[in-house]
Amino acid sequence: MDRLKQIESFVGVATKGSLTAAALAEGVAPAVVGRRIDALEERLGVRLMVRTTRRITLTHEGSAFLEDCQRLLADLANAEASVSAGGVKASGYLRITAPAGFGRRHVAPLVPRFVEQHPDVHVSLNLSDRVVDIVNEGFDCAVRVGDLPDSSLVSVRLADNRRLCVATPGYLRRAGVPQSPAELSRHECLTLSSDASQTRGWAFLVDGQITHLRPSGRLDCSDGQVLHDWCLRGMGIAWRSTWEVEADIAAGRLQSVLDGFAAPPNGIYAVFPQRKHLPLRVRLWIDFLKHTYGDERYWSARPAAA
């Protein structure tokens, strides 16, 4: 029990930014929270946070430990909810958001199936390529593709995601095949407009290190599907996810380039606010996504894009 209290206090301080705020949430004195953090650091033999009179900053070890602790507390809450919920049916409104392109192809088709299983749940689906602030905008869960920014949100990895540089054979005959990421500067690159994405650019593995480039071209768009369509029309090179272009590559409509520089896969995640008791409808939705995306047959059976 002491260990659990220490972890809960650590997560509280890390996410709320102060001993006082964490203590108020737990209903104890700040000194109690401070002693728990001290005991946790002593037991682990590592400094988790640097505390001054003005601010609290996580160390590198503290940041890594925070993610594991958040996942542990979320799993524990889910386990307790599974027992206490018993035969209670999920109900209420479920507000979810996802990237536009991925959401159209891999989230929207799942919603009717989920609602059939849970007829008392009402679902509102928001599709947008901007990074939605799910806490301030009132969403229960977000599906996100790619690297996640540091935050106090809880994330569950649902599947791997790999991205490739692709172009039509016709474009590559006209413009040539780039042999290194640096050569992209001489090509028409189809990129997301700056207001549509907060990513660091296209990622490549160069000399064993992840390198991010921001290539440019005459065309950019806030909608990833439009970039895909332009790419199919031979307008340039696009950096797209395998879930979007695998069928086109298999059919010969697109050709991947720079495969030897492809970065390791990142992830597809369910992201939700830190809550003491996750609503049953949210927990069931996340479990539904994990079960669906975790099955390799789901991805191999996806039809080609219309």
C-alpha cells in the first residue's frame, strides 16, 4: 500500500506541478506528499524530480518513470472497474477524435460495430488533422498516429505505424529517383501545411541517427488525403503511412523510395485524460481498438482506397 501511495503522489505532483496541488487532490498535507516522494526516490536510488521553491522539474529518469506509472495506475483502475462494473451496461456520450485520413478509413468504420455491441452508448466522432486538445475541448479519447508530445495524458499503444516516401513511376522517370534524403531538396515534395501538423518533419535514419527534414515544393495541403491524391496524379513525392499506400504500392500505382533510410516504426495510440475512474464506455472503446488493431489480419485484409 505504501508503494502505491508513493506512486500516486509522484504522478500527482508531476502532472499538477506542485506538492500543494497534489496534496489538495489527495486530501492530505503537502508534507505527507513530500515524504512519500522522498521515500520513493530513496527506495529506487534515483532522483525523480528537482524541487525548488518556485517549480518542480522532472529528471530524465523521472519522465520515463512517469509514463510507466501512469500506465500502471490506469491498468489498476481498469481492473477495478471490470470487477465493480459487473453486468452494468456502458451508456452515455462518447466523444472521440482522430486524424482525418486515418479516421475515415480505420476509425469511422469501427464505430457502427462498437455501437451495435453497446446500444446505450452515443458516439460523436471528430476528424481533424490538427492536434486536438482533448482536455479543454471535452473529448474522452483521441486516436493518434506517430510520435506523441510529452504531456500528462495517458496513452495506450494500439499498433505499429511505418511511413514511406512514395511517388508514381511516371514522376520518378521524369524527375529521377532520389538516392538519399538530402536529394529531396531537388524534388517536388507534397507536404502538410504548417497549420495542419505539429510534427518535426519527415523522419529518416541516417548514419544510425534519426534525422528530421522539412522538404518543400509548390504544393502543400492541410488534408492528408489530398496529398495522397496529388501523389497518385504524379505531382511529386509524399511521405505517407503504410496503412494508406500499401495497396497502391502492391498495385504498381506508387513506388517507394529511400527505403534504406526509413525510420523505425512509431505507433498508433489511444490517448485519454488522466482520470481516477475511467468511464466504462471509454474503457470498452479502448479495449475494442486494441483487439481490432492488434489483429494482423485486420491490416492485411484492408481494401484498396477508393
